[in-house]
Amino acid sequence: MPAPEQVLYATTAMRALLRAEEALLRTLMPLRAGSYGLYLGMRDAAHVCSESAAHWVRLRSEDGHWRGALKARRDEALPFADGAFSVVVISQAQQFGDDARDLLREAARVTAPGGTLALCGVHPCSAWTPWLAWCMRDAQRGLRLHTPQRWVRDVAAQGFKVVERRRFGRVFPQGDAGGGVGSPHFGGGYVIVARKHPPAVTPLRFARLPGRVRGTAGSLAPGAHRECA
């Protein structure tokens, strides 16, 4: 039997919201930002932000694990080196489980200095909230929605500068967003785009060269010997 979150993201309304999310990310994310990108979401997303990086590792959250290009536990550190990815996208995955801030911390760790992080979710102050609560009524762990303002503070605390914050999707959980991003003011979803601060550059201190030794008129330099005639 599929998990409640899998049933949720198979609904027509959520598929429409994710299409609007993809359309907005296409306009906000940088093109050809680097060699490697990481996608952490609730579905298989083969084309999201494909122009932003040459190679992608795409993982979906399922039953407390990451599945896709590899398998790993959600309650453990991501199996990637520090600064391994130029682009990192978290799509809705922070809304499930108790590890939202840990997930953001790990995403920040694997983002390269100067890289881009995108965080997408359902806005808690939208008309989607009652519908989501009804869809997840039988789930053992409910949906945990946080405001974009809270995520902006948390992202900044991880060493990022927020450059974009937008709403997207339909106002009510129904139908398609018309092939676009939906309502920019009252849409059901939000996206936050931030760039990681580059490492601080320590100015170099150059040693001063000793001044040129000036000789006295009619004398030899120290250590020199006059040749015998």
C-alpha cells in the first residue's frame, strides 16, 4: 500500500503545483552554473533544472530513505563531500519528517562556495493548507509546513544570501496552472533561491625588501679585496 505522501503527490492538484514549481525554477536558476547538481524531492524529476548543471544526482524521499541514483537514510548525513555540488534543489522534502533543519544543514554543506540553493514548498498561509491536512489525515507523521520567513532566516544562518523569494501555483488546489507559474501573490507554493557566500579571502602581506646598500665614495664594498698589481 503506498504511503500517504506518495498518494498526495500523485494527485492532479499536486502534479499541477509541481509543474508550476518547475516552470518558475527554470526562470530563477542560473544556466550552466557548474558540473554537478543535487535534487532532493518527493518524486522522480528527470528534467527539473536540467540546464543548470551538466550532471545531476536526483533523489526522492520515501519511507525515511533517499532513493534514486543511490540509497541512503534520511536521518544520516548525505553521502557526499563538502561543496560537491554547484546547484542544490530541495523540492517539498523538508515538509516531511522531523529533520527539516538537519536536511537544510546538509544541503548547505554539500553546496559549493558561490553555489545556488533552491528551497520549494507549500505555503502554510494559503488555501492549500486545509486540503493538505485532509489528504494527510491517515499519515503517522503529518505534514510540517513552515513560513518562507522562517526558511529565509535559517538559510541565511547557513551562510547564504537570499536573492529570490516567490509564490507560485494556483490559489486553490485544483486543475492545472495554465502551463505557467500561477499566481505570484496567492499561489499555493513558494520558492526561495539563495547563493552561498564565497570563502573569505585573506589579504597577503608582502615582505619589504631591504634597501639598496650605498657605498662610500672611494671605498670598496664590504668583503671586497683590492687586486694586487
